[in-house]
Amino acid sequence: MIVDSPYGPLTLVATDGVLSGLYMTDQRHRPAEEAFGEPADEPFGEVVRQLDAYFARELTEFDLPLNLAGTDFQRRVWEQLVRIPYGETRTYGELARDLGNPNASRAVGLANGKNPVSIIVPCHRVIGSTGSLIGYGGGLDRKQRLLAFEAPDAPGTAQALF
């Protein structure tokens, strides 16, 4: 299913009736279209409702079942991502330390880049050690806009960022 967003079309994918992918146009590591299966609206009602509420600034934390395929390490990184509060950022090094391996910042970056459910699992909230915006599969422009949207002093709605 494809839904509109202030950041372009978002392709939603379900596995066994549970959200397993949310991909932006031209996203790095986006699976081939034929891997998405048949389009169906049924499993996505709550996903769309929560995305709409997020973009309207009425929701800061998603509460959705997810079916994320990845290695154990990737899933551990993704679990850390959902713990980053709305409007805040963490560095790859901080996430590596939180995972108990301070030397794993590159591995954290690779796992972050393979996140199949961007926005909902907020990989855009991870930045470089110097505060630089690096490594976002949806493109650095989108990452910058998402972070600006979530900033505590951000005006208006997501549409105001265009």
C-alpha cells in the first residue's frame, strides 16, 4: 500500500498481516517491488492512523506491532532506536555503548541503515559524533527535514517544512 506523506510517498509492506516495511521513494536498501506482495489495505488502518497523527504533531511515539526481519544484532539496534525520544538524537557511538560494545559504532550504523520501518523505528534520530547528519537511507534532505519537524521549537505542521 502506498500512502502520501509530507516526505513523499511511503510504501507500507506487511508480512503475515503485520507491518514489516515502510519505505520512502528512492530509499537505499529498498527491496524490489515484487518482494512487496499483493497490495492490500486491511493490515494498515492503524498504521495510517498513527502516521497521520504523527505528521499532524498529535503523536510522538508509535504503538504498532512490527514484524522486522533482520539479524539479532540489527534487531537489538532497532530496539534501541525506538527508545530515542521524539525531538532528541543519539550518536552511533552512544547507541554502541548502550548495546554494551562501544567499539561497534560502524556496525550500529550499518544496522541503522538496514532499518526496514523508517520513521516508525526512528533511524533519522541518529547522528554522527560531531552532530553531523550522516547515513540516512531516505536521503539526508529527508533526515534533516524530519529532525527539524521533531525539534521542540518547530513551528506549524510538517507541511510548513516545504
